[in-house]
Amino acid sequence: MNASSPDEQASQDTNAGFDYESFIDGFEEVTYWHFDWYSRIMGTLLYNTPRPTLSEHECRFGRFLETHGAPPGREGEFENVHQLHVKMHMSADTLLTSAEGGRQAEREAFDEFVELQSLFLATCFNLMRDAFSDSLRCP
């Protein structure tokens, strides 16, 4: 007989009420849309295309974060994603502002934006992987 500890049982009960499939599908979709946003930032720098929205509240990823809760036990990871998302939008604003008027973007601003993008995506993928793993443990 494989009995669960009280803590494991409480965790399973909490996880059972969370819609992992909806969260994972939605999170995956908005992560891909954020790739698109990043590409549009690059397009603005390289080809002077119109600026995409720089408000973290107006992009699809930001709206997802504001309307969906964190998977149970993953609140810290969810908050890390949220904070990196805000920093990335602020960094994009700094980067594009540095390139206004046809100037070349400041190298430091570009490097920060690229580094934040990499960290952001790694953090997103970790959260998605962990949520998927947690979903497999639900009864």
C-alpha cells in the first residue's frame, strides 16, 4: 500500500482544483507572442518599423499574467516571470529611446535587453516545465 503523507495529500488536493491544461496552453501561447514582440523590437531597431507597445499591461503576455493565477506551489516562479517581464519592457523602452532620431542604439542598452530576453525565456520555460510536471501528479 502506498499511502501519501498529509502534506503530499494536501498538495494533491490543491493541485486537483487548478486547471493545468488551460494554464499551460495559455502560457505557451503568450510566450510565443512575446517572441513576436521581441522580433518587432528588433525590426524597429533595424528597419525603423513602428514601435510595438512598450507597456507590459498592454501586451498579451502581460494581460495573461494579470488575469491568471500561479499554479499551486509555483507562486515564486510566477512572480519571477512577472518581474522579468516588467524589466524587459522597461529595457525595451530604454533601448528604443536610445535609438531615436536615427541614432545607433546604445550597446549597453542592447546588451541588457538581450540578456533580459534570455533570462526571461529560460524562466518561462522552467515554469512551464514545472507546471507540466505538477499536472502529471494530479489525480
